[in-house]
Amino acid sequence: MTRPVRVRFAPSPTGYLHVGGARTALFNWLFARAQGGQFLLRIEDTDQTRYSPEALHDLLRDLKWLGLQWDEGEGVGGPHGPYTQSQRLPLYQKAAEELIAKGAAYRCFCSAERLEALRAEQTAAGKPTGYDRRCRNIDPGESLRRAQAGEPFVVRLKVPEEGETTFHDLLRGDITTPNAQLDDMVLLKRDGFPTYHMANVVDDHDMEITHILRGDEWIPSTSRHLLLYRAFGWEPPQFVHLPVILSPSGGKLSKRKGAASVGDFRDKGYLPEALFNFLALLGWGPGDDRELMTKEEMVAAFTLDRISPKSSAFDETKLEWFNEQTVQRLPVEALVPRFREVLGKAGVDLSGEDDARLARIVEAVRPRVRLLGDFAAQAAWYFRAPSEYDPKGVKRAWKEGTSANLDLVADALSSWNGPMDGEALGAMLHGLCEKNGLGPGQVMMPLRLALCGALIGPDVSSIVAELGTEESARRVRAAQAALSAE
RNA sequence: GCUCCCGUCGUCCAGAGGCCUAGGACUCAUGAUUUUCAUUCAUGCAACUCCGGUUCGAAUCCGGACGGGAGUACCA
């Protein structure tokens, strides 16, 4: 009775992976993992005019980047392949023939022009639009003859003219549509390709999908899908229609308003772990007050009944917070490669640096990092002496007599032969202040400025330890030369 | 136009008839910590769309209004 859960994400490779789509994929993934089931990826490329190979490539890359690895499907294979609809055409043809033979579907020879005129007429009359079923009762023999004679046609489903169709949505309960509301939808297009509806139903059945988690824009179509399942005599899967993700202003989330695709957020310096966490909490919650969760925790807590039916706004400020928190929580080793990447982009060559040192630096500066790009400003100076000094910092830290004070520091650093650690150096620097009757601010602030180029960064002593006393002394001298002249 | 879905702080998530003078988080404000910046901590601002009904009692159930969203393709 309880079949293993099988869910799928079935995108159309026509553009970038929108975060709304990513969230749909993510819920499918979470549900599969939570249930110990399978998550499949199927490519719905039945619209030849909109297909784009780059889109497909980006899609796969972005899904993997987010951590949504699929168990079956494109690039992975599996027992129900192929997983690309354009490679499954004969299946749909066969299914359509079967329906025609059963009398559940029929060929329609109406031209596009006639349908357009019909629609215009209906709209003008203020009536609901829809196919008028003119070809519905063409004699089967005649229909076949016309098809064999080469007359172009589409295949339509014979929707009952009376009664109503109800499907059950796990989130919203029963949703009923009067059949009179449904027109005879196209199953097979003139070019022999299936429509979404046809391909979707045939494939979901064929691939033994148990639960369909998809965007709620499909709600109006689901009654028709149900009719299709019935026409085939197949048991329909469970339906869960996910709410949409809105922009903060309430409309659709678009590139123009900042960012909308997974790739956009990756480029802006977000971690996949953070985006994953944030997206999961958009329309779902574990039931308690937890927000920062690992994937494992989310899998353990995930149930369908905790999904909210209401659409939610995408608040990037909160995403930023998730990112910042994720940066603090991730093991440093996971951050080091990204650190290398960011610094590399900022023109700092780290190829000669070993991971242990970078890990120390990452650890020291990560509390100041919100987006990955922040690593550049927060840490570049570890690897190259400042070439200029932040005017605001100079104004605050560089006073008359500062240079003279720094002479003491430079000398002390040059002659330092104690251990190269922050604590010892800190003690030494503070001792130096005390001995000369200087406040710590008079020494530490300008020293920081000399080392970092601005009043930023972790504890000064630890910076000296990381840089080494020799390099630190050199930077002090350089700062004196650059700033005392003014 | 017609059909459908949704409606708790600005935003996200709790709340499934009394535990709600509605809780947590982001943002913002104030304060503490910090030799810098950031972190961290504390405090504060801020919501049940409206109107009826059911009930001893409603954010929670029902109806309507209003608002937002979606569908209405030989696109998905």
C-alpha cells in the first residue's frame, strides 16, 4: 500500500533557474530525503521554440550548486529513462493513439486562425474562452482517413460536458471544478510534440511518481490532469501546490528588481548553504523557533503539513543575515576555497599560501563578513601592504606626535625576539604604552591604520603576529613616510 | 469578464476555540561590551484586513465584502 516516495523536479530549460523554481526543487528534495524516497530530475523540453542548451547547462549547474543532487534523471540515468521529454516522443504518440482508440480523445483539424477568431468572438461577447468542440464528433473512420491523407491535426481530450471534477490537494483540501469550465485541451500538438499536460501525466505515471510538488500556477490545470489520469485508467499521484515567492514590493521577483535566479545570488556572494536554509524557511517552518538549520536538521524536521499555503515575499536583507550566520558557522576548511576565490578576484595571488594560514585568517575576519565578497576588503591587507590609508581613519588616529610614538613601536617590533603570538605581542605593546605614558588608543589606532590601511580588522596584536614583526615594522615606517609628510 | 488560490508585526516563521494583555527571527532605534570595525548581549517599536454569524468564549469555525496572486495557449 505504501509505495516508496518518488518525487520529481521537472523544469523547462528555457531560462535561468528562478529562486521560485529552486524552492520547488528544494521542497521536493527535502520531502524525498525525509521519506527515504527518490528525487528525480526530468527535462521538459517539449516547446522546441523556447529550448536553450545554455539554460539546460546552467540549470544543472545551479541545482548542484544548491546541493540538490537528484537520484535519477538527466546525467544520472535510472530505470525509467530517458528523462528528457524530447527523447520520449513515441511514448506520447502511443498514449494518444490509445486514447483515440478508446474514444477518450479525438483528432481536431481546426486551424489556428479559426481558433483565434473563435477566441476573439468569445472575448467580445464577454464569454469564457475555450474550444467549441467542433471536431469532437467527427466520425472515427473519417478522422483516420483525413489524418492519413496528411491533413494536419492536434489531439484533444474528450472532457465530459457535465458533472464536475475534484482533486485533493494535500495543502488546500478538495478543489472542485465544473467540467463545463474545462475545454477539450490539446494533448498532442500539430508538430507531434505533446503538450505539457500530456507529457507530464504520461511521464509521472511512467516514472512512478507518488507526489507532485509544483507551483500553484498549476492548480487550474490539475482537474484536467485528473481527467487524463482517468481516461488512461491510471491512479493519480498526490498533489501539493506550492505558493509563489513574491518580490518585497508584492509583485513577481525579477532580475530587474535586483536578483531572481540562483546564479544571481551565487554571483552576489551568497553561500549555497545559506540560500538553501533561507529558501526552505520561505513557506515552511520546523514548527518551533529554529531558523538556522543544517540540511540534516531540515530533512529530519520536514513534513508536508508544515508547508504554508500562503505566498511569501523574498526579503534579501534576511537572506544576508542567513549568509552572515552561515559564514560564522561553517567549518573554516569549507570557507578557505571560497576565500581563495574571492581574494583571487580582488587581484590577490594566494597560490603560495598554505591552507593552515588562510584558515587562521578566515577565522579571524569572518565575524566581519556578510557576503563572501567582504573577504576582500577585510583580509586583502594581510597579503599586501596598504598602498593608501582611509582618510576617515587617518583623521581619527593620526595626530601630532603619532609618528614619534610609532618610532617606539617600530623599534620594539624590529628588536622583538619573543614568541610570535598575539598574546605576547599584546603584552609587549601595552607595556610599551605604559612605560611611555601613552594611552592605548594613541598607539594601537595608528598602528592598526599602518597595518591595515583603515580602522578595521581583528585585534591588532594578532595582526602583528600574523604579519610578523618585521613586516609590521616595515608597514609602520611606510605609514610614517606617507602620512607625516602631509 | 469568468474561474480558482491566498489573507497574523514592514518582512519570514509560530499559533489548529480558552495557555494570546498574540510568541520567535530579520530590519530599525536605544544601551552594554569592544583601543578600531564587526561580532555578541540587553531593551524597545511593530500585526490577528473588515463586517456579520456560531459559541459562555474566536487570530483560530462559517458566510460575505475588500485586498493580493494565479489561470483562462497547438507556453510551461
